[in-house]
Amino acid sequence: MKLLSTKATCNSHGQDSSYFLGWQEYEKNPYDEVLNPEGIIQMGLAENQLSFDLLESWLDRNPNVAGFKSNDGKSIFRELALFQDYHGLPSFKKALVDFMAEIRGNKVTFDPNHIVLTAGSTPANETLMFCLAEKGEAFLLPTPYYPGFDRDLKWRTGVEIVPIQCTSSNNFQITEPALQLAYQEAKKRNLRVKGVLVTNPSNPLGTTMSRSELNLLIDFIKDKNIHLISDEIYSGTVYSSPGFVSVMEILKERNDLEDCHAPVWDRVHVVYSLSKDLGLPGFRVGAIYSQNDVVVEAATKMSSFGLVSSQTQYLLSAMLGDKKFTKSYISENQKRLKRRQRMFVSGLQKAGIGCLKTNNAGLFCWVDMSHLLHSNTFEAEMELWKKILYEVRLNISPGSSCHCAEPGWFRMCFANMSEDTLNLAMKRLKAFAAAEFNGSSCSKKVTLQLGFPAIVS
Amino acid sequence: MGFGGNSQQLLSKIATNDKHGENSPYFDGWKAYDRNPFHPKNNPQGVIQMGLAENQLCFDLIEEWIRNNPKASICTPEGVHQFRNIANFQDYHGLQKFRNAMANFMSKVRGGRVRFDPDRILMSGGATGANELIMFCLADPGDAFMIPTPFYPGFVRDLCWRTGVKLIPVHSDSSNNFKITREALEEAYKKAKEDNINVKGLLITNPSNPLGTTLDKDTLKSLVSFINEKNIHLVCDEIYAATVFSSPNYVSVAEVIQEVEHCKRDLIHIIYSLSKDMGFPGFRVGIVYSFNDEVVNCGRKMSSFGLVCSQTQHMLASMLSDENFVTTFIEENSRRLKKRHDKFMKGLEEVNITRFPSNAGLFCWMNLKSLLKEPTFEDELKLWRVIIHEVKLNVSPGSSFNCSEPGWFRVCFANMDDETVDVALNRIRAFVGRETKKPVGIKRWQQNLRLNFSSRIFDETTVIMSPHSPIPTSPLVRAT
């Protein structure tokens, strides 16, 4: 009899993928301006480190919240320490839905009674899977998609992912034929499709979904009588046009959704988190928003397995409840992201490298290095990725780890380092790209740190 | 939200079944409390919450420490220079200093008799998340875990709901002091095998909830040798480890494995949390400690689904490595629990309510068999409803703990102040006093008591009242 569960011994946690391997290599040899200037620069982690000073100065102005005290200076440590109600702190939920509305230009509002708090978006996504699907069933996801979904959506739930293949021919937008093809593919694999999950703005593309894509999705789920999950974790990182359009806005606009047998409103669910917009992944703040009462009820009970710490709920209810602060934070954060992205894209251009021209959101660019591949294959992509990791010493994410249908694309993060570090990364990349694409007659053998020889010709 | 029958298929079975266990009586009492909660000034006739195993006795010690250590918070001027590092930290290994401090604390709680390896410490969303996580690591859907009764009702949700694992109760009863015997284990195991159920392990809670007792070394050793022999896992939920307030001393399974010959350490796992020992369930600090490397590896990845907030890790790293504080806290916590326990027991003794002798936990296992008309679970639930709605105490009936004999109730006493304890004891004394004064063979509470109760006063400031002398100035009378 095997000792451990199948889940413990299989690898559908997805952590054997290159996404995580690069991370490991970085851990062994991390760049540090002073201590390790030749080390690997981490460009594989979608973190927002650009606006901490704004949060820190807010804390400075609000000492009571820091010290477990209410506005009138009274200690509320005891109450917070005991608070484990899975319905969440009402003041926090209110502040959170208001923040979410504000990010959407107040074009939609959210009801705090329909929000479920979870310890990050990782459990939010898993919980929705537990509520909406089971073994033998599948969700359709457009490629490329966040590698962590393989773990979050499939691992412990037994649910499958079937890809909706998107291509560079139309900037990786979702098309109707692609949706239908994916649906048929699931059928062939004997999987019952329960829904579609999209990330909007997209990770790894760094683009917002267009209105037509969103309408297409609504048409599709209406027709097939399935769910739509919109992971809007990057909604606050949209820095240029076209602006962010949430699926909730589309639902509001449409007038053909009332007369269905199973209302579409009950089948659309939004996932959110403060890890990217506020740069607080350590605080573990995620949320599920759904109009479906049964889902909210079940998900609320399930949130017991990963509640948001009461200390954090209290702190953030004060911070997000400060409307003056949130307004200026959202706008300043976006400005800084835009500036940083411009800097990055210009650095890429100098290296003769292009990226998705529709890039207008997120903490990364979807970069096209197909011209640097020896052949149009994923093997060549992995070769290139390894060179960039070990030779150029940049940890970036190869498209194959995001299940991209075409080789040569890479996700590169730019908001998790200082400007100086980014400049250095661009310098290294430029040197590498020039050498790679030199087409010169001499061939050089470069022995890498780990003895992995690369022939540069 | 009209869903037709067909659309129920839109959701998973898990979302629509009731295996979350919240339809059990355990939660009904909670709901009654929520509707009418006791407050000494604002609602003195309300229901007193005695169904929640919380430790509210030592907050002052923790608050004092926090006041004296502003650097431990990343939000204070003294600590804000760490804000961005900590706020950004989501590594599922957890802060090294946090794990070091946890290992240190866990060792101290066990009198330093055992050391814990910080690299084996995994984080989870409270003990709730920890128990579910260990099931996902050890068992497949359809597999089973043996569990001695009576056990914490929440286990049905935590161990089974999303994991698909089954529970096999191993019954014990008062005839041998609820001991977990080798015979009972063998019998349960044999029956499971005959029924073609794949038993993956045994889960125990030590100190026990709801019994409030610690396992003696011999019993622990016999459990370890049982699982060794059958090659199944042993999961020990040690969430109440620091609530031991009198002898015998606490023995953790971590101590015993050092003493059992040829012990297969790969089979042993400990669940821990700070919710009971330190009294902060709101901060969600759950720990899985496994002696099995593969489980540590896999469990660490799974902890992504319920990491401990980095802000909390940072604070606890400081607090739990403060040797003076930890030593003082553990001692004082014990002392106050004992004081509270003794006070409560004395009150029960005065009305001849017996309870299971306990040396740990935040509750007592009360024996109300004498108040049952028939020794049935039906009568137990009837009595329970009277206690909730008439005596206005939310206690937990033994049946919700899967107890195999009726008449037992778990009553929590560490989640209130001294005055409320007095009120609760007065109500109990009044109730029992009435029950025992009635003619033999008739149990008064079996009749419809509503009218009688409304004319009676529960004046909590007076001593036991005669059931036959209502005080006309009772606000209850005026209200009806």
C-alpha cells in the first residue's frame, strides 16, 4: 500500500516546470548591487515594489492602526486576536469593495455581502474550483497563462485545464474558433467543461481584454451554460489605454441576460487580491466575488481553510477606507508603472528586441525573442532560456512554462527591482542579443558557471 | 436565485452537500448565541457562550509585550523600516526566524524535553488548514482515518469535506474512562478491512478535546506501536499542548518516538496552532510538523493555500524567541487556567454535577446523565435545547462529538471573565437545583416550561432560588 496520497507523490503541483527551476537558480546566485553584482537578476517574479513609500507614509500618518488601537486610542488587540469569523470584518469588506469599484472608475459597484475573503488569490482560485467543478471536469483557459494555475486549479481538486490556443497573429486575443476548438478538445478527452477562466488584465501578456473579447466570452458561457471566472488581480496595474474593462461592466451593459433558465449573473465570478496592486503578497489578502448565493455560501465555509488574518483586515480596512489615500495611490502607482514600462521597452528596443505592442498593464512585458531561436521549436526556446539564465544571468519565464502555443516568447518582470538594476539587466541583455544576432563568422565557446557550454556564432 | 434541478449540476457536489458539517447541533447553539448574546450590562439575560473553546485569560501579558516591543510590528515608527521586506515576503518556506521561534516555543511547551527542527515546520491557515493539508498529503479520496471518540466536531469538515477522506470512529466510553484501548483500535481496523476500506492512519488530539485530558506515556507508546505494526500514519493534533495546568505532565508524541524501538518516524506528524495556547485564533497560525521528508516537501508546496501572514510571522518571530516572555507566559497561562478550572469545578461540585477529571484544555466534560429521563441521545438533545433556550447557556452536547454514550456535555470556561463565570454557575445551580427537587420519576423540564420560566426570575446576583417563589419585580415578568 502506498504510504502517501497520490497528490503528494505526483507532480501536478507543477513545480518541476522551468518557471520554478529558474527561481531556484536565482536563489542559489541572487544579484545584489554590493555583495553579488554578477549574480542572477530576478525578472521572473511579478511583484510590485514601486510604491511601498506611499504605504509607509500612510502608516506614518496613522499610528493608531499600527498599534492595535481604534481611532479613539482604545486597544482592540483582544477583539482582533479572537476574531476568526469567516464572514470577515465588515469594515474591511466594505473598504475592499469600495477600492475595487474605484479601480474600475466606479463604473461598477460590489456588494460586500457577496465577497468571500481568502488568504491570497491562490486559495481563492482553488476554492472556486472546489465549488464549481470536480474530477472528470475541466475549465478552459486561454494560453499563455500563469504557470501557478496548474497547481492552484488542478492539484488538489482533480479538475483539468484545457487550453484555448491563442496566437501572436492577433496579439494573442481570444477568438470564437479557438473557444470552440478548446470545447471540442475537452469533449475528446472525455472531460465535461464547467467553465472558462481568464486573467484580465492578462498574465503573462500584460494586456487588458477588449470589450469584444469579453462579450464573446459572455456569449460563449451563455450558450454552453457554463461558468466564467475572471481573475482581475492586476486590475489596478493598468497604466495606459485602452483602460480596464471588467467583466462586471459588460454584464451590466448587456440586456440579453435576464431571460435565461440559469441566469448568467449567477455564473460569473471575479477573483481579486492585493498582492499586485498594493504590493502586499506577504499579507495574504484575496477575495472571491460572486452573485451566486450558493457559491458565496460554500466558498465562505471553505475560506476556513485560509482566512485573512484579522490583524491584516483591520489594518487594511483603515488604509483602504481612507479614500483620499486610495485615490492618490491608484493614480501614482499607475504613473510609476507606466514610466518603468517605458524604460524597459526602450531598453528592449536598444537590444533589438520587441514585445507585445498592446502591452498596457501588469508588472511585466511579453517579450518576443523568436528571432534569437536557432529553430522555431520549444527545444530551442529552452536552450535560449538557459543561456539567458546562466550566461546573461537574468531569470525570466519561458513561454512554454506559460503553455504558449508558439515558441520564442518570454515574460520579463520589471517592477520588482530598482531602476539601476533594471538598467543593468538591459545592458546585459543588449550585449547578449548583439552577440547572438551578430551573425559574425567567428564562433565562440562560452563556458558557463555550471559548465554548460554555449556556442555563440 | 431560481436554479432548476439541472442547474444544481452547475456546482460541484462538495459545494452542495452538507459534509461541511455545519448543520450539526454544534452550530445550532452558536446560532442561538448569535441571536441573543449575553452582555453583563446590555443583555444580562442573554445566552452565555460556553461552546467556544477560546483562551481569553492571558491577553494582558501579550498586550504588554507588544507595547514594550514596537520593533516587532512593521507598522510602528520603530519597525516600519522592515515594512517593504515583510510585506513583499510570500515564500512558502516561511521566515527562517519565524520557524526558529516556533520550534523554540514548541520545545519550551514540552518542557524542553524534545527539540524541533525548524526546517520541518510548515505553515497553514490555522489548525483547520493544517488538518486538511495533512489529509491531502496522506490519503486519497475514499481512504479512511481512524479517530477515537469523542472528537472535535469540526474534524468532519477539516478532514473529510474537500479531501474525500472517511472517518472511522474508534469508540471509548466512561466505563474505562474513555481510554483508547488496543482492543478498540484492532477491532475498528479489522472491521474496516473487512468492509474493504483502506485505512491510512489514526488521528488523535492530545490533550484531548473534549475530554480535557492528556494521554499517558504508555497509551501513547501503544498507539505508536499500533500504527508501526499496521504501517499506517499517526497524526497528533497537539493544539492544546500549553493548556495543561496540572499533573500528570504533558507527554507529546515527539517525546515518545525517541523511546519506541524501531519506530518508523516517517509515519508520525504533529498538528499545532497558536489559537488555543496563546489565544489568537484571529491571526491564523497553523503548523504542520512532519517527521517524513516527502510530506514536508509536498506539504510545503500545499501551504501556498494558507500561508501565515508575513506581518504575523515577523511579530511572532520576535515574541516567541523572547525567552523570558515565553517562560513567563507558559507558566502564567497554566496557573490562570488552573485557577479558572478549579473555580468552575467547585461550582459544579456544589450541585453534585460530576465531570470527567481533567488536567488540560479550555473546557470540562460535564456528566448530566442524571438529568436524562432515558439514557438516549434523543433525551440528550432535548436536555441540550433546554439548557440553551431556558438556562441560556450555549454548551455542546456529547452527541455532536460523536460520543458513544448520552449525557455528556462540553462546557468551555476560559473564554469569559470571572463575573460571567459566576453568572453561568448561578444559572447552572438554579437549574440543577430545580431539577433535583422535583418528585421522583418526573423530569420537570420535559413538560412545557415556557410559562413557568417566564414567571420566574433569573436574578443572577442572588443565590439559588426556590423554584416556587417568583419575584414579582422581575423584568422578565414585566416583559411578558
